[in-house]
Amino acid sequence: MNNYLNSKNEKSVSKSLPAYKVSLLLTTYNSIENLPITFEGIQNQTYPQLQIIIVDGGSTDGTVALIEQFAERSGLEVKWVSEPDRGLYDAMNKAYRMSDGDIIAVCNDFLCDKDAVTMLVEAIEKAGDGCIGAHADLRYADGDRTVRSWHMGQGNIKQGWMPGHPTLFLKREIYEKYGEYDISYRCAADYEFMVRFLKDKENKLAYVPKVLISMFYGGTSNAGLSNYLVSFKEGYMALKKNGVKHPLVITLKRTWKVLRQF
């Protein structure tokens, strides 16, 4: 199955559109349980210039019907495809290639504040030259229960710090300069991608000290002990691949920071 559907966001048209068009990238596979929540968060956003890109891996549980309905009724600009892929990171790369926004964000969870996109874009604009994107605080949720809260703050790779990828809004130029997600990674391609550009000191991120995204607990890098171990190993590999000194020490620091969030 290979369907594309576009609909214009008539309600967002105004005389003065914001400086940036934002592309929200969604990857789905049999996501019928959580996808309506993700769509609700997107639909409630106050930011007027959104593009929604959805790459589905060939779902069989009704996800495709939900996507069709959202594309037809949301009033937003939507592009989507449903076809086999080589996993999550391959789907994310496909979604990026389908997009044309000035700012890119992966949005597989819940935008829990209606001004989330607006606040992140404004943070980028206010930060000025040298700012390549913005990030915020993150909540991991299992239904209504908070499993883990992640207060990001600011930091650097050497401290074991890394922004939460689900909160990351990046200028398109970063993808153009540093490339896409490395699909050879099973759990940590998002981490490796961030290491790739954050190792360069000239790249600065703005920070919004507020929980703007609620992540569905049980994602690729936090679904059980075995995945944690794979993520640990791949995190070390990502640092080593990108020439960051003392990769094992940094990986241990990063692991400690994660454990303290529970």
C-alpha cells in the first residue's frame, strides 16, 4: 500500500505567517492505541504553520484508517505513506525526506501543552545566531502515571548530558549538514545523531524549562533491561565513532543521569 494524501490548513492562513514552517515527523506501526493521543496534541497546537509527515510501516490494526481520517479532517497540511520499511530510523529518514519545513521535529508522543510548538520556535528565534534548535523538559508516562521525569537543563556531552530527543526541534540545515539517522543502530540512532552535531561547540540549543512533551513509556531505548544494555553499548559506540574522548566514562555518567530520573 502506498498512499499520499495532502490537505491544506485553511484555518491557519493569515496575513503574516511566522518566519518558520515546522514539519512534525510521525512514524507509526500498529499504533492504534496511542496515535489518537498524538493527533489530539497536534490538533490543539496554536502554532499556525505546521506540516505533518506520517510514515507508516504497513499497519494492519486500523492505524491507516486513523491516518486517512486525520489527513482528511484535521485542516492541516498532511503528507503520508504506508509501506514496508527497515525499522524506526529508516521510517524517520523517509519522513524527513518527505518534509520541507524550516524546522524539523520527530513527534511520536503527546504535545501536552497547546503552545509547545510556539514556545520552542520562539526560543530559537530569540536565541539568535548560532542557535540550531531548541529542547524542553520531558515526561515519561504510562497512561496517567508518570514513570519518569526528565528536567533537561543545559550541559554538554562530556558531562553525560544530552537533550531529550522527543523534545528536540532542529533547523533543517542541521540535517542537511550532518546527515540522517544511521539505521545500523538498533536503539541509539537518535543519540548518535545528536552526538554528531552537538560535539561541535559552535552548535547551540535554546532551552524551554517546561514539560512540553509527554512520552509514551516503552520506546525503543527504554523497553526493558535488554534494550537498556543495547542502548548502553550503542551509546558508547556513537561517542567513539564521532571521535569524542573518554566514551566509556561519558556513557557511565549518562547512565547515572538516567537512573536518577526515576
